[in-house]
Amino acid sequence: MSCIYLTEINYLCLVNGAYCLMKKGLQIFLILLVICQLGLLLVTIIDNNILINYFLSDIKGAKSLDALNGLTSASIAIFDANLIFVQVLLSLFIAFFTWCIFKIGLVFRYLSSFCAYLFIGFKTVFGELKNKYVLILLLIPLLSSIYFGFTMPVSYDEALTYVEFTHNPIIYCISSYPLPNNHIFHSILTHISTSIPFFDLLFKLRIPSIVVSFLTWIIAFSFVKRFYSQKIAFFVIAISSMLFMSVYYSYMSRGYALVTLFFIISLYAAFNIIKFGSRNRDWAIFSISSVLGFYAIPSFLYPFLTLNLFIFIYNYKNIKQQFMFNLLIALFTLLLYSPIILHQGFEALTSPAKDRLWVLSYMPIFFKDTFSEIFGMPLLITFIIIFVALFFAFREREKMTLLLWLVFGLSPVILLIGHSVIPFPRTFVYYGFFIIFLIGISFSKYIEKISVKLLVGGLFIIQSILCLNFGLNINGYETFNICYKDMTDKVMDIEKENRGYVLSGLYLDTHKFEMISRGYNPDVVKYDRLFISFDDIKQVNVDTISSEYNYIIIDKDKDVTVYKKPSYSNEYLNLYK
């Protein structure tokens, strides 16, 4: 009781201290923000072209004509074609901040209280690093992500992320969604990480994923320890961090590490909401993590809806509060995506619906592929472990555990049928952590009987085996990216100004990335994409291509050349020199 009392005293001191120190600063900030927004609104109403011209005249970082065109169209979309929407949006924010100024005492007391709550939360989470066993179990996940981050070749998706988004002005990144590859929040982070003066370009591109992944497992340990026990937390983070897809996206420069991070934070907040009386501060954390999860990938809708259902089952008496916070999440998510919606329309963020009968017929294959990719082990072993865990969960009759199995077991099926789509298996990457979490709490009675040293030692061995499993299988999983790297190495010994011709469906962005990362000028290469969509694919005869190029690279399965013979071939590409 004395410890709890001291914690509450510390919390109140932090709240009062923050309130006294920051109140005036927030008042000044809000007043300046209102003045700036009024000025921006005035400029927009009088002559929005002034703002467009300002943006365009100040462009010095555009890397190519395409980037400049993208930036131009994005600016026009935001400030011209949707002028009325912009005015309304700005007016609403002006009204909101004006209200904040008048209610500064009330608003700031809540804000300072929430900041103090966050501070204590951060201190608690990172305080777990003082535990030597936590450090031991985080060692292999961290070292493996750094090692594979240095040694694995760039993937097609990473190359596309860099060439299309990171390499272009950030305003283009946040206002364009030509492909689902633009995981916007991750793309913004790569704009920062690629500015680091050390390391090569590829590793700098991967730094956000490595850092995010490490943070994910620290927070995951804190969550499981808080609501279950330290031993269960050891079990969960040790194994979930070394599953095949967890390791893969711990270094791969994509937004899926962010999805897992924000899912775990949202899950942490959901448990707090259920266990501690639906406090506003827990809903605020749930809201922030959900908005950022959506900004990482729109398909965060799946874990968001699932967690909302779980919360509602226990918290239905506070449905009004849940509705209001979800409304705020929707509004702030729309605000973040508004540049894209204004530029390309809402349909840019959605996937075309499939026939539901086709979705139903394809589901067994989808879930087989999903389990195979997430766990990276034979399906029979995976399913045996899951079914045994389910058996023990039923035998113990722990209601929350059974409910979690039920809600998270059925939600993917219901959501995919409702949405009428079959996404990539990696869409459910966060299930790797959650299934191991469910297995851990289902076996908790038996895990608790093992001594800490024996448990940590056994888990360290399991981590080593899973790391070895990843190392042995990743080359097979990354075959075409390895072949792309192989082909790049064959042609990068030419002089920088020699012209090349690349015709490919997926290799173009990889080649561009390798040219840039090695200091070559990609403008000396002519790039032609063999297909615009998967339904529009053409074949190419190199005999008909001009001989002015020093080398020609073409997808092997689209090459119908009769007379010329490739000077080098691998599984996916032909090289003519």
C-alpha cells in the first residue's frame, strides 16, 4: 500500500509541476497558432495561387521531373481544386484552438495530467531494461535485425519505397498514394533516417524498422508482465520476437513493424480500459496509437475493429465514451490522409472488392499461407501447438483467455468476408505476437512452475534455433531479390555514363535504387515497365531493340528474343551486353 501511495504522490507532483511550468507556454503557442491559421485562411480565400507559387518557387529538393510534377499536382489538389474543403477544415481548427484558449485552465490541466501519465508509462516500460534477463532475451532479436539489415539485399518493396517516396520531397510522400507500398508514416521516418551521415543507404533505410522492432518487444514485455507475470512475459517476447515474419520485418524497410508496435500499444491500452474503469487517459493512448497505426497502413482497420469489439464486450456500459473516442480517431485519421484524399480521391486508399464466393473459396489457401509466413515452420507443428494451447485454455476455463481466443480467432474470417478482399498474408503480421501471447497465457499454470534461470536458458536456446531457421530459409523466401542483386552486380562494373536499357515488371526500382546507392546516375538508363497491371503484360524481343545501349536487362519469362543470346542469365533475368 505504501508503494502505491508513493506512486500516486509522485504522479500528483508531476501533474502540478507540469501545470505550473507549461501553462503560459501553451497559451502563447495556441494564440500564435490561431494567428497563423487565420493568416493562412485569409491567403487561401483571397488568392490560393500565391500559396501554390510559394511552394513551387521554393522547391530545391526535387530529385526529378516526376517528383516536381507530383509535388505540383499535390499542391494544386490541396490548395486549388478543394479550396472550400480546405477553408472549412481550417475554420474548424481555428474554432477549436480558440475554444482551447478560453478554456486554457481546464484543457491544460487535462493535458498536463496526460503528459505526466505518459512520463510514468515511459519510465515503467524502459525501466524493464534494468532486468538482466530481459536484456538477454532481447539480445538475439536485436543482433539478428542488425545483422540481416546489413547483409540481406534490397527488396523490391524497399527499393520502390525509396525511389518513389523517400527520394522525393516529403510533401509528395504525404499527398500521393499511387501504390499500397507507400506506408506513409514509415516513409516519413525514412526521410529522417536516410539523412544520417553514417552507414550505407540501404541500412539507413532500414534503421526505422530496427529501432521500432526493438521498442515493440520492450513494450510487449511490460504489457504481459503488468497483466500476467514476468515469466509469461519472458515466454511471449522471447518466441514472438523470433518468429519468421517478426525477424523479417524487424529489418525490412516497410511499415509492418509499426503495425505490430501500434497494435501492442493499443492492446495495452485496451486492457487498461477494461481493468481500470475506462479512464480517458487510457482511451487517449488507444486513440493516438490507432491513428498512427492507420497512418502506417490503412489495413490497421482490422486490428482496430477487433480491439474495439473486445473492449465493447467488457465496456458496453461506456458505449458513448467509446463512440466519441472512435469518432476522434476517424477524424484525425481522415485529417492525416486528407492530402491524399484531396489529391487522388478516397478510392486511392481502398482495395476493389472481390466476389464473396471467391473470397470464401480462397480463404483456406490464404490462412495456410499466412500461418506459414508468420511462423516459418511446418504447419502441422504450428497447428498442434495452437490446438494443445486451446485445450488447456478450455480446461482452465479462464473467461478472458477464452474470449480472446474466440474474438481474435473469428475476426479475420468475419472481416475478410465483410470487406470482401483477400489481402497479403503480411497484413496480419501482428498475429505472430498475439498467438504466442494466447499460447503463453493458456500454458501459464505450467510456465510458472519453471525456475526463472531454467526458463530464460531454455528460451534463449529456442531463440537461437528460430534465428538459425530464419537464416536457413530466408534465401529461399528472397530468391527473386537475391537474383536482382546478382544481376545488378554483373552490370555495375561498367562505366557510370554507359547507357543501359532495363525492361522489367519489378526489377526497375531495384536497379534505380542500386544505381543511386552506388553513386551512379540512373538517368543514363532507359527504364520500361513490362506491365502496367497484372492483367496487361507484354513480351519483348531484344532483336528489335536499338544497339545503342551498352547492356539490356529483361525479365526472363517475358523474353522472346530469337537471334541474340544473353551474355548472362539467372533464374529471373537475362542480360545482353
